[in-house]
Amino acid sequence: MIYRVEIEVIAPIEPTEDPEEVRSAILEVFPSAEITSQDGRLAATAHSIDRFTELLSKQRILDTARARLMESRTGDSLGFRLKKQAAHAGVVNFALDEPDELGDLIVRIHIEQPSPEEFIEEITAPP
């Protein structure tokens, strides 16, 4: 499937955190992200969802991910949070409750093509 997406990730940097560790957490999940630092946080933009999709499959959390992504839809976008420490280890762990003490990665995926539903079905399809 051909898709066109823009992925935005915002990651707050807490005073006790090393900004390079936070940068590494983003790149573990979105390795092609272009990252800038601004106002005590990192902001990243990417256009490839391949590593995220690979991690969902590798971790065998496709059904959970599909449900979480479906409920995160708003118009042509998906918005969700990922645990920062898990991401640093190359693990996708959706943040469902209050933000972690170190903060979470705030992810927004703007989908141009296909529809959000088709996109979610594609990236959460069994291999």
C-alpha cells in the first residue's frame, strides 16, 4: 500500500533527563525523524511509519495497537502517547493513563492517503 503521512512527535525534556537519551527514544521508533530542540522539549517530524509497524508486529501487539489507534482518530489524524522509557528500549508501549513521571512521547500522525481506517488496518495487519 502507498501511504502519505506526516508524523509529529513532541517530547518534553525533564530536568533530570539527558536530551540525547530523549532523542534516542524518538529515533528508536521513528528512525528517519528530523529532530529540533525548542523550549525544553524536542520536536520531531517523520514520514515513514515502517519501524513503528515493525515493532508492533515483532511485539505481537497488533490487536491492541489497532484498538488504540482506532480510538485515537480525530478527522484525518491519529493522536496518542508512547512511554518514553519503553521507546528508548525499542518497545512500543501506549500511555493510557496520566503521563509518566518522565513524560511521554506525544505522537500525532496526519494521514493524507489512504483513509485513517485503511491506514490503521494496513499497519496492524498480521505479516
